[in-house]
Amino acid sequence: MGSKKQNKNRKKVLQIITKSNFGGAQKYVYELSKKLRSDGFDVVVAFGGEDLLKEKLQNENIKTIQIKSLQRDINIFSDLKVFIDLIKIIHKEKPDIIHLNSSKIGIIGSIAARFCFTNRIIFTIHGLAFNEDRGAISKNFIKFIYLMAVFFSHKSIAVSESVKKNILKIPLGFIVKNKIEVIKNGIEKVEFYERDVARKFISEKIGQNSQKEQNLDSKKIIGTIAELHHIKGINFLIESAKKILAKEPNAIFVVFGGGDDREKLQNQIIDLGLEKKFYLLGYIDNAPKYLKALDLFVLSSIYEALALVILEAKQAGIKIAASNAGGIPEAISNYEPSVLFEPKNVDDMTEKIYSLLEVEEKYSPEDEKTSKNQNPDDSIDPMYQKTIKVYLEK
């Protein structure tokens, strides 16, 4: 899809991201691109694959470029092709600002942009892959990639204080201390479905998956929105569900999201006899709109840089139980009612979720409760204004 005709005085921004699914980093690129375009910038987004991000951007008439050679896994031959492709794209598009949005594209893209003498190179650190379960050699190599991506960029944006601290802990991290600025993610206002509408939708989805629709009127629904990837800790949530259901048999668990681990997780559910209590609903577009269906939102992640979904759950005004990994405590801030538990600790997770499930809501009416819990910094506008300031710095 073509973008609007470029005015000679308009700044051109080239956003680049490795994957084109629609996780947190892709949502960031999408929302930021919309704001930039409406604010008079000329915006182009390049990515690997051709998934939902491409569709959403094209629906907004934002120009997209697919980099066919770009993939998440490291491969010296395909990555060299990515480097060459990026140089061609940069020469053709002639952006004033290049904004990179993953560790892999951060290092390849920042070097390619330097080759092309791009005026401004920005790298947003959405997560830290070296915090995943990997061998020591792999972790150290990935740390080096992050450090070089920050070094070759003019400025890097950390989405939480936790991310910045982790980067600075890397050996020689002190050399990039002045290149990193913390700008926490923000979100647009979510148009939530009413609780009964959202619950009916979940009931219908359960019916599609199990051939029997459930009446959820009296159920306590515990749920999450997460990619089915080991870093999200859904396997630990399934273990915890078994223990929670022994105390609260009227509860059910739902997970909005798809991913490579679906089969493995479904087998775990079957092995624990939870087929009628724990449901993997699959990927659902605009899943946050259904959050008011939940009695409790849980985030079981082993690591998160910040977690946009926490901000969405806060906006919905529901109970939140989350691991204290990475930037999650910063995202939750002073929100009530909420609890934190140790990542990968099933007993702690079980205790905290059950204790919060039993808490009676004290905020009434609902809109008053929700408004009391809102942090203005959770909205997209502060994030956007700070990002623009970084773009335009000399």
C-alpha cells in the first residue's frame, strides 16, 4: 500500500522489525506508526514474514516492505542477505530516521544505516533474549549483539528501568550508558466489551474447541493473553491451575493466544485431566477487548520487558496476579488489587492467585474503581511525545 505523497519538509521514518506477527513489539510499531503518520511524518514499515502486522498497517494505508530474507533465527548467509537488502531499502527510501525494533534487526540495521549515513538511528529494546533459557555461549553472544546494537545506534529506548539495568550489567555495558533512555510503553484507550458480551464470546469459543458450550454465569474465570511460547510460563500456570481447582472447583482458566507450544501445552492439560477446566482459545484479534470477562488476569511470564497486556488489564479494572519478572512490577506500579509472585514458582503462584481470587472488590461503581487505578503515564501520548523528542534530538 502506498503512503501519502511526501512533502519536502516532512521527516521520513523507516520502522524495521524482525517478525510481522502481532505481539507487543509489533503492536508498538503499529500504534507508533499511526501516530507518526497522523502527526505529519512519512512512515514506512519493513519486516520479515507477511502476518497480521502487514495486514493491519495496510488497512491504515501505511506503506509496508517485506524483507523475505529476514527471520528470527541467526543464519550467517541469510543475515548477510538481510544486510544487503536493508542497504537497498535505505538507499531507495532515503529515511531521515530509522527506528529498529528487535535485537537482531538492531545490530544488522544499525550497521546498515551507518553505511548509508542515516541522520538518526533509534533502537527500541522490547525484550532481552539473553534472559531466556539458553546455554552460556549463546547468552553471551546475544548480550554482545545487544551491546553492539546500542553502540551503533544514535539513541536506544529501553521500555523499562529493568531493561536498562540489564543492558548496563553486560560486560563493557558502561560504554553505552549515555545512549539509553527509558521510555515506558503506553497504550491507546481500549473499547472493552461489556462483561456479559465478553463472557458469551468465551463460552462460544470453548464450545468450538470442546463441542460443548459452557454456561459461565457462575464461574470464576482466570485468564491471560499470551503467545504460546516457553518464555510466557503457561506450563507453570497449568500446574498451578490443578492446585487452585482443588480449592476453587468453580474456576476455569482461559488463554487467548496461539504459538508453537500449543500442542505441548494441550498435552500437559490432558495429562493433568484439565480438559474441561483449562482452555487454549487460540489467537483472537483484539483479545484485550474481552478482558472484562475475567475475574482475575494472570501473567505467568518467566521474563517480560514491560508487558503491554498488564496496562490493558489495568485499564479493564480487573484483579491482576503476575510474576515479578523484568519490568512487570513497573507496569503494575500501585495498581489495586494486584499481587506478584516468583516466576516458575508454582506454589507461590498458586497461593497468590488463590488469595487474590478470594478478595472482595471494594471499588464501586466499576467506572470509579477503574478511574482511581489509571496512571496517566500508561497512555500512549507520553510515550509518543518522548519518542518524538528522541527522534528530533541533534
